[in-house]
Amino acid sequence: MRRLTNIIIGLLVLTVSCFAQNLTFVCGPYTLRNVALANGARYTQSVAPGAIASLFGSFQSLAFGQPATLPLPAELSRIEIRFNGIAAPLFYSSPSQINLQIPWQLLGLSNARVDVVFHSSLCIGGETISLASFAPGLFSTNQQGAGQAAILIANTSFMAAPSGLFPGSRPVRRGEYISIFATG
């Protein structure tokens, strides 16, 4: 289902347009409504074990966070996302978005229960989501899920794209290797 989600941060209202799986959680004094789980590259509702996904919503009092080391942490900015009780590795957190990896341990399942642990408390309202066997998607340079794919020419700082499309972009030459940023 395509939906527009309003994300309110103070006086700022962000509208996210995506095909997503919609979730609601009650976390003590906080209610996380209109939480949308989407494929991290294409912003569609198709997510698969091992894939990068994004949760969009209004996560009141959630700080901006990025892990400082690898492996990725299960908790970031005092929030944890669990799928069938398995904590998802977290890439990023903000008051409007959380980026995570769907746990590989869900491979072969068609659905999973999503729970949120917020400020050390399990939230009420765990939701069940659908899982795909695979959900491929290329990350795009405009971060909108469409358009020019994010592709780097190996051992350079150049984006693989028509010359001039981006500062430092050029076509790939015969014999060069590329890095394609994808998930799914």
C-alpha cells in the first residue's frame, strides 16, 4: 500500500512517500504511530533477511546515532529493534528514521514479529510483518529510491555516471572494476 507518512520533529513536518509496512507501538509515555518499515534502497514494503531496511516515524527523544565500530550494535541511542526476538544490527538512528539490517536468522520465514525496546522497556504492540525470500534494490544517488544508482569506480573517487552528471562522475572504462551499492 502506498502511503504518505507525516514525520513531526518540533515544528518541522516531513512527508515520506513510500510503499511500506505500517506499524504502531506504545512505549511508556511515547506512542510510535505511523511507523513505516521499508526496503532501505527502494522504499518499498518488500524486505528480506539480511537486507538493509529503514523505519520511518516519529521517534520522540531519540538522538542521532551512528555506530563507531564494527560489528554493528543491537542498540543505538537507547533503542533496539527485534524480529522474532532477534535484535537487528543498527546502522543509524534519528528522531525520524532508523536504518537496520533484517536479521539473517529469519531466512526461510514468510513473516516475523517486530518489537521495539525503547529506553530499556519493551513497547506494547508488537506487529507482524511480511518477509520476502529476497528483495533486491540498488541505492540511488538522490536517496529517493529511484534514479542514478550509487556506483563507484574501484580505486578512484569517481561515480560511474555520464560525465558531468555529478562532480567527479565519468563513464566506466573497459577493464575497470566497479562497486555497486545494493541490498536485498
